[in-house]
Amino acid sequence: MLDQTETAKISDPKPGETLLEVNNIEVIYNHVILVLKGVSLTVPKGGITALLGGNGAGKTTTLKAISNLLKSERGDVTKGAITYHGERIQDLSPADLVERGVIQVMEGRHCFEHLTVEENLLTGAYTRHDGGRAIKDDLEMVYDYFPRLRERRSSQAGYTSGGEQQMCAIGRALMSRPETILLDEPSMGLAPQLVEQIFGIVKRLNEEQGVTFLLAEQNTNVALRFAHYGYILESGRVVMDGPAADLRENPDVKEFYLGMSDEGRKSFRDVRSYRRRKRWLS
């Protein structure tokens, strides 16, 4: 558990150029179902940005819109633009994005169950062309961050624990030498101690390797302790954003995510004291 001093240090936004920008995007599934309604966000280089909200808020859809995995689920970005280093990336394939340094770690871990842990990790290097030595060095780097994976390197991934599979999924992404990792629900199904461990490693990777993270997470408590900046989604819209430290202290965030009011759990739209900062075009 982090003390207050360390938490404050983590939550200070890092200065830097805008790496990823999502500008007023709309996403429709099956040509009918409107899921995202004018979502805008920016991810600075070298930062940890959190995308928060409950089930169905649009977090995973936002990540898949960025990584271009929507088409496999009959989804399309029908309005707006997504840029990376100032260049439009909506027409690139997921493989092209990996080569540009953007990779998504899917919700639910999705390891290749019949492969060993080490074989899973090595699949992450399939787009690289810098030789076996560099790949071997990065494999050792992954094992340094995830010592448990070193112990389980010869085990079939399908027989490892949920926490080990999450470590394997993040480690596999690292093997592609990413500049940016889109991390979807890393705490899902994990014990609190493992959640702290996973987020601690995310923090180290950010600080020591310079990896930029955009993470979607329902666990608001832990996400806002490790992130620098946060966006809160509700029903496919960004309803609030700000530095993570400010969001942690916001009374409406506390009420909505941390407890019940006398009238029951509220929507941000029902909290009169909340002044919406509109992030979409009317």
C-alpha cells in the first residue's frame, strides 16, 4: 500500500507532448447501435491516463476504436478523428498500429492457453526485425518485472492463475517494444493484493521504461491513485475529466463510486452540484 506522499507523487500529471488524441468520435455497432457519442480525450507522452466508468459506459469501445479492433465486432467510427503523433490512424490495421508502437491488452487476459508462458511472451515480438539478441534481452527485462513469469516460463498458460495470465498478457505486449499500451480492465477478477502488484508494475514501466498508458478501469480507487489524469465515461459520453488527484477529492466522484446517498446511487446527470464540462459537440 502506498503512503500519501508517494500517492501524490504518482498523481502529478507529467508534462509532455500530446501523443494520442481522440476528437469527438462517434461509434456505431451493426449500423444501428450508437455506443460512443462525441468522446474526446488526449493522452500525453509519458503519462498514465485512466478511462473510468461502470459496465456499458464505453471504456472498452473507446480503446478498440483507437486500436482499430472494432471492425471484428461490426463496429465503426462514424464521426470524429483519432490521431497519433498528429497523424490520423483510423485507417490503419491493428498490426500497423503495433509497428507504430500502439498495442492493446484485451480485457480478460486472452493468453494462448495451449502455449507455454514463454511462448506466449515471444508471440509479442512477431512484428520486430531487430534480431534474436534484442528479443532475448527484452524477454529478460519482462522476467525482471514479472519474476513469477520466470518461475512459470515452461508452464502451459492455460494452467496458470488469473494474476499470472494478466502478467503474461502485459509482458507479451511489452515484447513488441510499445510506446503506448492500451490496458483494458487490468484488475478484473483479481484479488486486491494482485491488483496492487499489477498497478505497481504499470507505474514502474511508466517511470523506468517511459511507456505511456491509457487504461480502462472500473476500480476507480486504484486507478486514480496510480494515474496522472482521468476521464469518466457514462452512457458513451465523457462527463468529467481532470487531474487524478482532483478527481479523487471530488465529492460527486466519491458519492457515485464509493458509496450510496440517502436516495440511492446517483448518476452524474442527477447530481445538482456537478457542473458538466461538455466534451462533445451539440
